[in-house]
Amino acid sequence: MSAREPDVLTPEEKRASEAVRALGAPPADAAFRARLKRAFTSGAIAGVPERAPLRIPFWRHPVLGWAMPVAAAAALLAVGVMNLGPRWQLVSSRGAGEVVVDGVPVSISDMNGLERRLKRGVRLKLPSEGQIELAIPGQVALQVAPGTDVTLPAAAGRWFGRGTRASVAHGEVRITTGHAFHGARLAVETPEAMVEVTGTTLAVICEPTGTCVCVLEGRVRVAAQAEGAGAMVMEGHRRYVFNDTRAPESAEIRPTELVPLREFRERRRILMER
């Protein structure tokens, strides 16, 4: 049937429209009404279910937009702090005079004052009549001879950052490593040489003519600053790097270093086994 207005209908459409309007409403079927009533009262006709709320996956929740980066940063910070090795400890000091710690003079007899200032990268200048021993338990111990100018390394990281660096401007430093140093590397720089320590007992001696490295235990790589890879120095030997045009030379360990290195190693053995 056309949906046009009556005034635009054709005569046939008007007659059809009037005939439909004259029809009466059909009566409802009694049997159908009875069935519908029973279904409604018994609950067979369920209501239209409510639409469940839209569930957002937890990983896409707006709060996580800022919470996850914060949590990740906190986790990285925690791992970084836990990775840091122990602090330096002052084991012993003897003699007279003042140790200059990053420009600050401290009496060599003031062990508490000295230990408070011991940290990675600190520079120590010992008096001509004073000697100290310090350690990072389980990793490395140093004996710093009178008159030595040394910059302390950091502790090797527990899981990463296992390389660390020290320097000796002049004087002598005896070094011994412990079980926790396994897999780490200590680079000791002098004016003439670069010494790579991976687990050993040795002495680094800076003299007016050059640098001597004496190895009591293990092995150490020693290279002149302009030499490149250098040479491996085995147990019981030494390598001397001159500060003039002479080539480095290798020989047996200095007899004068045998006893001091052995005594130092035995004295700190328990500390290195922690």
C-alpha cells in the first residue's frame, strides 16, 4: 500500500485505503492467550539479559600506563643497588704522618676517620713513614706502601659491571684477590703500563725509571701504554716497563718481593675467603 497522503492518492488507492480502515481488529486466540499466560507466570519467558560490562584486560588498564614504568624503574634501581659490591674496609695502619684523602689530610692513626673516607675512586697519598692495608672482603685486599699515590678501584659488581679500575702514580701497591673476585677484572694503570688482574697475588711498583710488576701467584697481563696487547706474566716472574725508549723486559720475580707478598697473602687469606 502506498504511504502517500490521501490528497495525492489515485482513486483505486483511496478505495483500497478506505477498505483497510474499515476492517475490524481480529480477536485474540483464546488458546494462544492461555499458553502465553502460563509461560509468563512459570518463568519460561525470561527477561532480556543485561549486557555484561566490558572487561578491559588488566595489562591495558589506564592506571598501568604510569604504574608499569614506575615499577620497572624501581626494579632497576633495586637491582643496581643489590649489584654493588661491599665497601672498602681499613684493615690496619701503622707509622706516622697524615694520609691525604682526596685532598683532605687525615692522621694515619685515626682509623675511624680514614675508613669513613674510603670509597671507590678516592685518591690516597701516604706519608713517607706510613703504611695501610685495606680490603673489600672476599674480593681484593691492598697493601699500600709508604709514600704511595694510589686511586682506589670500586668493588666488582655481583652480577654485572665486573670490571673495575685503579691507578698508581708512584710508590708500591701489593694486591691479592679472593674467591668473590672470580670472573672479575681489575685494571691497574701506571704512568708507563696497564696491568690486568684476574685473580692472583702481585706487586705493582712505580719507580723513577718505570713500572715493575712482580707476580707471586696466578698470572697477570702487563702492557706498555703504547704497546697494545702486552705480555702475560706467569707465577714467579716479573715484567718491567721502562719510561724511556727501551723495550719491556721479563725476568724472575724480585727476591725482595717474595717474603712480603707471601706474608701479605697469608695474613689476608681468611679475609679473602669470606
